[in-house]
Amino acid sequence: MPHRETSAMSRNARRPRLAVITATALAAVALSTIGAGSAQAASVATWDKVAQCESTNNWSINTGNGYYGGLQILKSTWDAFGGRAYASYPHQATKQQQILIAEKILAGQGAGAWGSCGSAAGLAYDHADPYPGDTAPPAPVSKAGDVYHAIRATDGSWTPFQALNGYAGAAFFNASQESIAATPDGSTQTLATGNDGNLYHTARYTNGSWSGWAALPGFGGAATFAAKDQAMTGMGNGDAHVMAIGNDGKIYQNTRFKSGTWAGWTGVGSWQAKKIAVAGLPDGSTQTLIVGNDGNVYHAVRAVDGTWSSWNALPGTGTAATFQAGAIAIAALPNGDTQMLATGNDGLVYHNIRSANGTLQGWAKVDGYGGAPGFAASSLAITGMPSGDTQMLAVGNDGKTYHAARYANGSWQGWWATGMGAQKVAIAGLPDGSAQMLATRN
């Protein structure tokens, strides 16, 4: 079938019709329509009506039902009609690109390919060209701040960094901050702070597809949640915990349950902070680091029952009573330890361990790239691995992304350049020993 008979709203009520059309035949139809003008066409306004019926106008939607994007196009149909010239999946293409491929489907199969949604939108009776004289829109150009994703496999090999598609059909997602968290089923959850200052969420499934971005509802019934900083961690039960600093400077907590529903935001006391990081532990508790308004690093524990400890300042290096930091990161290990990274007032990266019994190893300066005595960085990320290792990302003062590992025996791999220029980085270790990374490009 080219598409489906029923809309997203009604697909459970009626079975879709079957169309015996092979991929080869579809491709032949697609090739015959390229550059030749469509036998049928429809205006953008009409396609918007179809999309409203199919996906509530969410051009980046991927619910995992096999249909993708604003017009809910099958992957096989997308490929057959030339969609891969734009993106691997429909929901990864722009709205305009999805409509251009839909025009070819319409020419080849008619408005019936969208069933009741096509009929309700008047798709069969609107013969306007949606993009007159523009059948090959220029490829969107990435810019600084766009979010990219990569995978480090268990054998240490890397996939190239690939741009994530944007919100509502945009080609890219531009962000000031991003976080990534892994859950036991092998999927990952991503949180990003958009250019509007609000938080957005997307999920990457184990088959490599993405759910598409959705704005997080705000605190106390607000439509959106604007954040100065945010962090996310996966939990052993499949949930993901989110910590954020609101525009009021206060600390808030939220949970995305395994089911995909959200608990909603809860204020965490009256403290205010500049930076925040969080790690989910095997026992179901979380540990949170903040940089307070005084510049000092503080630590707190959220117990399994949701109660919080007090915020405790972490001791500094040498005889210093406190540790002042810029960037911070924290990761949980299978044995209940947590490891922390922070950039000190000297701009260099320091490492610390909090044992499961609550004792601290103390801050130690991390060796630099190529044997240098220190490593200056502007953004940090750390994740625990099933083996007891930790993996780290940092943005050096040269604007490049570097990766390092600390093995379970306490030895270090050392930093190496990934080749990706970035402003911010994030990393999550998966149950199979691989890791997924995010970087906002520079």
C-alpha cells in the first residue's frame, strides 16, 4: 500500500485498504513524474489540512507505527518515490520536501492514498502547484548551534556525527544546551534547549529511528518550560529523570516514565543555581550537582521515595573549603559510586569520586591532550558504563570535541580529538557497552 486508508486518529477503528503495488512499480511512477509536472497537485494549504488530520500537523512525528512525518508516509513508499534524495525517513525531511514527495505519490496513486484524510481535505479537487517553479528546493544549510549525534560502538569505532532533524519539519534543531540519557531497553532520551529558551524532548529507538521533537509542558500549567540549564539521566526501571534551572533561577525536577508520560515539574526547595548535572544510580536514587550562585559546587541526593537531602558544598583542592567551578558533570557506576568532572577557576578539568558509602576521593587535575599537564575545557560530559569504566567528552579551548575514558582499574585512556567542532557536548552509556553522544556544532 502506498500510504494508508485511515488517519492517525481513526486507524484503530478501520483496517486500511490493501494496494498490490510493488516497490519497482512505485519507483517507475516516481521516475515518470520527476520534472514532468504532476497529473494532480494540491496547494500547501490543502496539504496542511491533510497533515492536520494525519498527524496534527507534526511534520517530525515518528510514533513507531511504521508511518512517518506530517503526511504519515510509509518508509517503502518514501524510498520508491525518491524521498531518500532528501532524508532517510519522511519525518527527517523538511515540510516542503515531504510535500514534494507527496505530490509524486498523489500523481501516481491519487488522493485515495490518504483515505478519509485526503477526502476531508479536498485533496482530489485542488490542482494548484504547492511550490510553483520550485521543484528542487535548495538543501538547508547547517549553522552553529545545530545538534549532532554520533555512536561509539563497543569495539571503539565511531559513526560520523549526523545532524538531528528539527522541530515541526525543520531540517536542523538549533540549541543552546543538550542532554542525553540511556534506558535499559537500549533507547535514548534527548533533551535540548531550543532557541526560544524552552525545553524539547525526543527519543531514539533501538532501530535507529527518532520520535520527533515535542515541547515539554511548563510548571504549574504553563504551556512550555524555559530553562537556564538542564540535565537528564536514565533509570534502571526505564524512566528518565530531568533536572532543570528555570528562568527564575530555581531548581526543578521532572520524570519521564517508561510509558512515555510525564510526571510534571516539582520545585526543589528554594535554592538557586547557575549550572546543574544529574546521575541515576542502580538503587533508583539520583545524585545532583549544582553550581550555586556563589560559584561553589554543591551535591544532594534524591532518595527512591522522592525525598531530598540537603545541599552540601564539596570541598576544594588542597586546603580550600569549597570548590568553585564553571562546567560540571556527574555519572553513576554499577557499584554505586559516582564520578564527577568540573572545570575549576583556572579553567582546567578536575575529576572526583564519591564512593557508595558517601566518602569523597577529592578533586584531582586531569592530564591534558598529548601529555599536557592540564586540560582546559568549556563544556563537559561523563557517563558510566556497565564495565565500571567511565567515558567523557569535553570541548577544548580550541573549540574541538575530545573523548577520554577512565577504566575501572583507575587508569586513563587519555584525550583524543574526535574531529567534531562543538560548543556543548553530552554522552550516555548504553547497556550493551556502546555510547551515544550529542554535540552542538560551532
